[in-house]
Amino acid sequence: MFNLYNEVVAKKRGRRTAAINLSIQVALNHIAISTTGLQKLFLGSNIPAPSTSSMQHSANVVSEIIEEYNQKDLAQKRKLLKEINILRGDNPNIINIQADGMYNNPIYSGMGKTPFQPATQCTYNMLENNTYKHSIVSTRQVSKLCSNKSEHKTKTKVKSHMGHCSANNEMHDSIGSEERWAKDCLLDLKNDGLEVQEITTDPDSSAFRAAESLFNAGTTNTQPIHFLDTRHVSANHRNFIKKMSGLKEIMPARLVSEKDKALKRFALDMAARCQAEYNAAFERFNMDSVRIKVHLSYACHAIVSCYQGDHNGCTKYSLVCSNRNSLKTWTEKSAYLKKNFKLNKSENTAALLRECVKYRLGPTMLNRTCKNTNTQKAEATNRAIRATVPSNVTFTRNYKGRVHTAIHNVNNGPGESIVKLCKAAGVPIEPGSRAARGLKNIQRHNEKHKLYKQSKRYTDQRCSKKHELYEIYDEYQEEKDYEKNKLLQTKRLAAKQPQEYLFAKKLRSRHVKNK
């Protein structure tokens, strides 16, 4: 006679959905498990689980609601950026962004081995660089997978599905076209009256070409400027040092294996030192690129002498290494090098070190990174998306909804995101209830954890912990015990001798017989 649960008024014909089923699907969109995982949790707890079909139906309904609500939230973020620019006295229609894409599988792993690229789903995000929050302002989801069970292709042509089709990119099209996805995001911003001036990407991205092509075509009126991500530049700097010829020979070690380890740790330290010098100069001279270049031209010589044991230049020109007032030098407080690390003083050593420093602090690279911007928030967004769309599970039908959930989570925080999305789905959480208080605690803990990871105390603890781990590693060397195909050893075949060698051998045998 009476329902034991609340029902949600449906917009379509059919039976009304229980409120708890929709609210559970909102929560499931925030984590990696889906309906199958929830069934296992219920059954393992000796609780009767709902059917897969009913949960999938609720997931489809919630996914569409979340996607629509998050699109409105992104539009609100873009509107807020305009208001912030007006308050600052800047052009309200120009913003700076960082951009990066993410794939469900590496697109380079199966190239030439499989019929198509292994990645079948892609998300491309653009985040604003005008505020410290770096909110996501535009996103694009691409998928080659269709949830419809019928064949997506015929022998002659590609056919469209009747009804819902989750694939918006054909199987024969390249999913790694970042320029194409970036152009869609830029046009999305243009529709709201926003144009991009400064674009920060990693070195292998083609998003800048998309902005440049729109400007050349007259679609946008703002000349884009490209800057490189300092994090990826530091990674390339480390690889450059490791591959530099002649640098391994000057490492203070006796064995070749020890020289290799010393070179790897020196590459880590050199990249960190150059970036630390730039960060300190960027803060000291208040982002004045001319003064930064002049100061770092002197700091480059100080860094070279520092690794050779001479810290007189550091006292004058370095901002992160000094032996004044009993302060530790850079090599003494380094997490990677030993405290007594020192390279020999010679012109050859100084020339190699200058080349290492010039890669990061030279005029060309300083021009490409003069804003000291990175794509760290974009990378964090990719990790948040990976939490809702793991690489080992393919969400064909609800891929977009789960990605939009992760984006809303990043922009609003985990606790507040669940409250807002539940309200949008028609199943609001009652204010002041135990559930509301629990979500508020999650939100507070998340914000507190962010601030703690940005504090100097956390960075110092991480540096000291890393130094302790390297000391343990130096004392107890790890042994390589894993060997590929250990139990399937194959017999090596003898190398095939060239024809000239076989002919000469036959002539010698004939000469011996004649004798």
C-alpha cells in the first residue's frame, strides 16, 4: 500500500525511478567501479543487489544529466573569468590557458602492429591561467566506440545508428589529432566571446597550431603566443644530460656501472638546480624578463663553478646556493648527490657543464618559458579522469558522463560536487543531515590537503625523505633478479659468414690437400 522509498518524477514515460538509485549512480560516477562492482559489494555484504539492467538504465539517465549540468557549470566559469578581467582592468575577452589531452591507451604502443591506433577514447581539456585555481573552461570528448550492438561498419560505407550512438569519431580517423580537438575547444570559447592569447602546452602538443590557424583564417582577432611547460622542459633537460657524450667519463666514480648511476642522479640534480634558479629569479625580479635574463647570465657561470667545488660565484649571483652565514650549499642539501660530490676542475669539464646549463637557462629557452607556466593542473585533471575512467575498464555508453563528473569534481571539490550533482539529478541531499556533514568534511579535508602539499614544510620533508632513500640505496644495492623469458632460453644460432670468407676458406683447404 505504501512505498518504502522516495521516487523521482520522470520526464519521460515509464516507471518512476527510486531516488536512492539515482543518488548511488551519482556517487558511482565519482569512483572507478561501475554497476558490476556495486553488485559485488552488495552481494559480499549479504545484501540483495539490484539487477544490472535497471542500474544501467539509471546510469544512462544520470550520465546525461551530469553532462548537461557540467556544460552549464563550464559556461558559468567562463562568465566569471570575464568579470575578473573587468575588475582587474584587463580586456574581458582575452584569457590565457594551459591545454593537454588524455587517452584511454597510449597511442604509440601499437603503431604498425594493430590495424588502428590502440587508443579509442580521448579527452582534451583547456584550463585558464588567469587565476590561481586554474579552472577547466572547455573540454572535448572523442570516442570511436559505440554502445549499440549492431555493426558500425558495412563493407562499402560507414552507416549511422538509429537512436543513441556514443561514437563521434570514425574508426579510420586519427584520434591523436590534438590540433583538431584543440580547435573545437577554442571555438567553444569563441562562442562565449573569449579568445586565447597565451597558450602553455608540452613540447609535443599541436594545440598552438590550432590557435594560429584560427587567427590566420580571421576567426579570432588575438595573436596567440606559445609557451612551453616548465615541467616537461625539465624532463627533456634530464634526458639531454643523460645522453650527452663525454659527461659520463668525468663522473666521480671508478666502475662504469657506478658512473652510469652517478650520471643519472647528476641529471636529476642539474635539472632541479636550473629550475630552482629560474623560480627564485622569477620571484625576486617580479616577472621582469629582462632583469631575469641578465641575472641568470651570471648565475650560469656560478652553477658551473659550484659543481666543481668553488662557491664564490654562488655567494654573489646564485639565489639557491650560498656558503654565507653557515648555510648549506646546494650540493650539501641536494636530495640526489652525495655531500662530497665534486667534479674535477678542467676546461673540458667546464665546457660540458656550460652546455648542460645553457640548455635550460640559455636565451632561447628563457624566451619559451618566460612566463614560468606549466600544465600541472591539466596533468592533475588527467589523473582525476583516470580515477573515474580507469584504463583497464571501457565505459562505452557512459564515457562522457564520467569524464564530466571528474571535471566537475576538479572545478568544485569532491564533497561539493556530489551535493550539486545530486541536486541536479533531482535527489537533493538534505542540508544538515549526516550525509551532508560527511560530504562537507570530505571537502574540508581535500582543501586542507591541497594547501599542505603546497607548503614549504611538505616540500622540505619530501626532499629529506628522498635523500634518506638514496642513502639507503647506496648502502644496500638492489639486485636485478627479474629476467625476461628466464625459463625459455633459446639457443643462439651461429652468425652467418659472408660469401667472401667461405670462398677463401675453401681455397685454403684445396691448397692443403694439394700439398
